[in-house]
Amino acid sequence: MQEQHAASDARLDDAQRAYKILIADLIGLRFDADGNPDPGEVRAHIEAKGGIFHEGAYQRETLPPGVHFFYQPDLSAEAEIIAQTADGRYDALIAAATFIPKQAIFPLGGVRIGAGTGNMGSASWGGGDGDGGVAVLMNTPGINSRATAQMVMKAILKVTPDLPVDHLHERVAAGDFDTGRDLKSYPTAKLEGRRMAVLGYGNIGREVARLARAFGMQVTIYARAKHRQWIEAEGFGYAATPVEAASGADVLSVHVGLGRLDDATRIYANAGIVGEAVMSAMDRGAVVVNYDRGEVVDTAALDRALASGQVRHAAIDADLFKNTTSGALSGPMQPYLALAEHHPGKLELLPHAAADTDHPSRVAGACQAVDQIVDVIRFRRVTNRKGTLPDGYVDAGAKVPHGIGRVTTAALAAAAVDPRFAELNGISREIADTFEAIVEAVDEGMTHQPAHGDVAALTRLLLRQRQLIEALGLDGPAEA
């Protein structure tokens, strides 16, 4: 085992070569003294790893050996991207929301900051699914899962319960309200007891489900059959189809990603997965949240559902691009613009901002992406691989933030050497002994109530056990 680890850390890069990496998205969302987004945290991380950070494009100047990162956060127009990348001048890429066309060449690989890789279209790694290329495609799953999930709940809470907070504030601030007389005119409802359908059991879908349960909602998750045991073990309902999950739901949140792109039709596998059948299965007056990809909702079906009242509100977060010369709009948000005109007040549209505007998540994702690229260059080691693994590379498995995603063998190994693991073991034994004593007492015909102290001791142990399981990162489904 030690020999394998030593071999994996043997440097495989060319010590005389200058490696060039393009960063084509913002990696800092806090502003400097001049009002510009400051990439300083990621720059410091790059330099701590021995890399060199450059503002602007690589101009074919002579560079010293090492790993050079060229930061161009405003690079978004397809023609401009192709002009800089079609000749393979950059070895690798880091991007978040920027769409990378097929013609862009990155011989060593790319990392998408975030989970979905549908925008990573370079043929170098075989397009957005990462299959069949000569380079590696990676992502940073889980980095923005909690930020996205929290924004999903924020979108829901703005319309359900439907208490007109702004209107009430105006009346109260103006002194135009009497609680005893006027409050009865503003009935509202709570989320507790409402039904939520979650499509997808990835990192974001699972976080959304957990937050919804914290509000007392009944959650049903649609996912592949192999996930059923874990979904039900976590206390959620399982559905084998999107329609089954949506049946009777008050809210639907979709997190399945685009899926594979069909080469013949050029249509993604999950395009339109939230269509007529799914929306018709929901409870009348339901809410649809799509903070996934714009294409996963059938906009024509949503148009009809909003018109009929079957869906009363939709919150959409998708990319919208504007040509700097012509002003023409494009991107998956475009079809929703007409719906906003047809149904004023019934849609809330965001420009793929639900997670991307979270500064800590963006910085953490960018730093992890830097690590992954450096690992590929120096060791041919691939973390968070998407698609196929080209010859000559080693799969290093997955890396996600603590408490996000699946429990891996590496997570269990790390937990086992943590001092809290021994405490968890001791508490679990105490709980088991207490349960055994209670069962024996019941079997022997216990007729008196347990002592208050016994109840307090058991519940304290149970709460501490749950706290330790979460702290050690053991509170999720196991890796496949």
C-alpha cells in the first residue's frame, strides 16, 4: 500500500516545460478598492502550490518552466473563445458557467467549478459527458450544493406560505394596522405537511430534500432504482418515475442535470423531463423550481400549466447570454422570457446565479479545481472524473466537502482515526445496553413508567450519537 502511494506521488511532469491553464470565469466575488471582483484568495492558493498567476490572456510570450494560470473572467463570446483556444495554446481549462465550444482544444483536460458539465463542450475530452476524448474532464461536486439548496428553499418560501410580507410591512410602518382587527384578513399556511417532489438524488437534490424535511415537508425523491435503499434509509419516499414523484406534490424541485447528449438529435437525455405529465400529476396550484438547467423543463408545457392554474408559480435559474455587438440574447433562459411576459408575476427568473454568486463556494471550488489540474499535470492523477479515463492516467476517486454526498471508504478511514470515533463507539455501546435493558424489562412485564432520569440519559446519548455521526461525515448513503 505504501509503495503504491509513493508511486502515485512520483512527478511525471516535464520540469523544463511551461504549462498554461486558462481560467475562464470569475473566481472571486468580493470587490477590491477599485470595485473589481478580487481573485486574490485563489491567486494566493495558486502561488502557494508553486504556480504562477497572470491577469489576462497568454500572448505567446516566453514563459519560465512551471504551471501558469491565465485569468480571463470576461471571456464569454464563443468567437473570442475559439480564437484563443482552437490552436491548443492552453494545456488545460478551469470554467464555471462559461460555455466552452467543441472547437476549443485543451490537450490535458478541464475542470468545471460545480457539478454539471454540460457547458464543457470541448472535443478534447469528448464534450460535456467526458466520454471518448484524449484529455480528462473533471468537476467539483458538492462545492455549491448547500448554496443552491438554500436558494431553492428561499424561492419556495417567497411564495409558500403566501403571507404578503412587503405589504404588511408597509401598513405597519405607516401605522395603518390593528392586529386584533386586521390580522384575520391575512390567513397563511405553513410548509409543514406539504408534499415536495425532488427529481434527482445527487448532492444538490439530497441537500434540498434534507432542508425541506427540516421544514416538516413530506419528501419523495425520484432516482434510479439503485438509490432506493439509501433514499428510504434517510426517511424519504422513493419514486421510480418523475410522474410518480410529482403525484399530489405541492412543490417540485428538479436536480437531474442535462444527461447525455444524443449525437444524432443533439438533444440531452433529460431535456423536457418536467413536462405535461409531471406537471399534471402535481396538486393544483403547485410551485415548480428549476435551479438545475433550463432545458430540463418543457417550456411549452409550463406555459399551459401556468395559464390553467395547474402551476401557480415557477422559479427558474438558467444561463442568459447577450451578444455585445448585436444585443441578441441566447442561452437556455431565452424561452422563459416570453413566459414571463405572458404570465406576469408568476415567474421568477435568475441568470444562473443561485450558486455562482456565493463567494466562499466559488473560491473553494476554484481552489479545488486548481489542485485537480496540478495533480493531472504533475502526477496524471484524476479526481472527480467525468466520463472515460484516458490511457496513462490514474483515477483518484471523488472529493467533496465534508458532510456532502456519499460516505466513502476514505471517509470511514479518516473517521476511524478521529478521537471522536472512540467516543461514538462508547456511546453506541451505552445505547445498545440501554435498549437491551428496556426490552428485557418489557418482556418481563414491566408495569411502571421509566424514571425521568433514565429518559433524559437515553435521549442525551441518542442526540450525542447523531451529532458525532454528522461531525464524522458518516450520515449519508454509502458509495456504490
